[in-house]
Amino acid sequence: MKVQIEDKEFSCFLEYEQIKKRTRLLGIQLNVDYEKRVPVFIGVLNGSFLFMADLMKEVHIPAEISFIKVSSYHGQDTTSGTVKSVIGLDIDLKGRDVVIVEDIVDTGITLSYLVDVLKEKEAASIAICTLLLKPQSLQRELEEIAYVGFEIPNEFVVGYGLDYKGLGRNLRDIYRFVSAPSET
Ligand code: 5GP
Ligand code: MG
Ligand code: MG
């Protein structure tokens, strides 16, 4: 199956049934690892909204669920040119076991920033649960990545929360970029 979004064509890469199966296993692992603790699952918006919803249906231990957003804007006084900030972090994380829920880890830059922010809040532990990971693209050492749905090649993907130009988040399956459609 193929979909076209704006100027690009995408073909099916991971079907929802596969995602659900894998998510169920991640849930089982989390239930075991966090038994007797009350973790806080923190989803990173917007991309994680569907994964979080499906993952939480597989988590049967007491848990808190919250969402944040990492915003980037271009500043002029940093070497990277990009300044980030975290929006919506309104839970006291001191002494808590935090699980960050992400749609995808690409370079890892966003997450390593987020982990640093959460460490300042004195969480007891921080783990990352990401649906997708692009190992070849990773530029940061992130020992916190404990739960990975699928390792994927270094290709642009869309659907199931992930967008292209703001579109495609509502697609049920995950698609990968194939080509720009031929001109007609
Ligand atoms: P990172 O900081 O790890 O490079 O990636 C941060 C963000 O880039 C992800 O949360 C996601 O929003 C976006 N991103 C990275 N790779 C992809 C991709 O293949 N498809 C889409 N739609 N977004 C991506
Ligand atoms: Mg994300
Ligand atoms: Mg995006």
C-alpha cells in the first residue's frame, strides 16, 4: 500500500498489527520491571500520542501518565543555533521512576537534552521507551534507552504519530519514504 503526502510518496513499512504485537511485549516487560514501583510515563508530544495510548493499554501496574512538549527555536547566541525548552512538565519528579515514551529516536539530540532536564528534577530513575530507533543515525550515547519497539534503517518514516509537513500522524500503519511521485 502506498500513500502520498504533499509532494512525497510513501510505502507501507510496519503494519499496525505488527506494532500492536510488539507493543504488547513491551508492556509485559514494563509490568515486570516496574512491579512494586509507581512509574511516571511521560510522552513526548506530538509524535508519541498513539504509541502511548496503545502502550498504556498493555501496562497493568499503577502508573501515572503525562505529556510534555520539547520546543525548539532558533537563537542567535548558541553555537548550534537551536535553543530547546520543555513545556508542560508539571509533576514533581523527585524520587520518581520516570519512563520517557517517544515515537522515534533519530540523532538522539532531543532526548539527551530531555534526559538532562529530567536529571535536574532528581528523578530516582530515568528510562526511555521508544517505538522506533535509527541506530545508524544516533549521535548521542543514551544508556537510558531500555525499551525499543523496532530498530529501523536510516530512512524517513511517517504515520502512527509521525508526521511529514504536519500531516500523516493519523495513519494507522507506518510508511517509509520512497520517492517523489513522477511528474504528470
Ligand atoms: P532526534 O533529536 O533524535 O534527531 O529526533 C527528534 C525528532 O525528529 C523525533 O522526535 C521526530 O519528531 C523527528 N524525526 C526523526 N526521524 C524522523 C522520521 O523518520 N520521521 C518523522 N516523521 N520524524 C522524525
Ligand atoms: Mg518524538
Ligand atoms: Mg516532526
